[in-house]
Amino acid sequence: MTPQNFDNHRRFSPVYHFMLYPVSIAAVVISIDYFFHTYYRTDGLLLSILLVLISVGLLLGVLAFRRFPLKAQDRAIRAEENLRYFSITGKLFDKHLTMHQIIALRFADDKEFVQLADKALRENMTSSEIKKAIQNWKADNNRV
């Protein structure tokens, strides 16, 4: 397995990103198209409205299906990285560090973690800037 770094750390779930998400978007588009084709006809109008509602509900469900576990994982990352920061410095993270910054900091080695966290806060670095600034990448192979 190739060592993880800035260029290859993003993960895609083929079933979600390349099948479920596109199919749900296609269902919305097709159902809306069907609705407009049946709008002036009396037969099929109720069915077309129902299809639009179901397909929009499907899309919202698919989005929530991905978002809920990621939010839970973000909370776990915040707790883990806050504990790591505390074990190194004896202090908790500054409250002004954003969730995106904390998530990016998880890739930093312990030797540069504290300095990078302080720099991220001081310079209001984006998650991408933080990741690019990391010298010794610490892989996170457990992220969903």
C-alpha cells in the first residue's frame, strides 16, 4: 500500500460516490422532467408529483446517510486530537480552532503537531494549507 500523503489522502466510497449519489440525482432530474411532460395532461400528474417527492426524499436520505456518520467521526477526531494536544502540552485546544483545522491537524506528526496547531490558529490557516505544511505525514487509514 502506498504511504498516505497530501495527494492521496482523500477517500471515495465507490458505492456511494459513483453509484448511489449519481443515481439519486438522476432520479430527481428524470422525475422533474416527467412532471413537466405530464403537467398539462390530467392522467399521470399525480404519479409525476409522487415521483418527484420520492426522488427528492431519496436524494435527501442519501445525503444524510453520508453526513451523519461523518459528523460522529468528526466529534471523535476532535476528542482524540484534543487529548493528544493535552498529553503533549498539558492544555486543551484553543476554542477558536475550527473543526476543519482540527481534522487537518490529525495528519501531523507529534513533533510538529503543537507548533502547527498554534500556527493554524494564529494565521487562520485553511485545512488544505495545514495539510500542505505538514512535513512528516501521519496516515489516518480509518477515516470513512
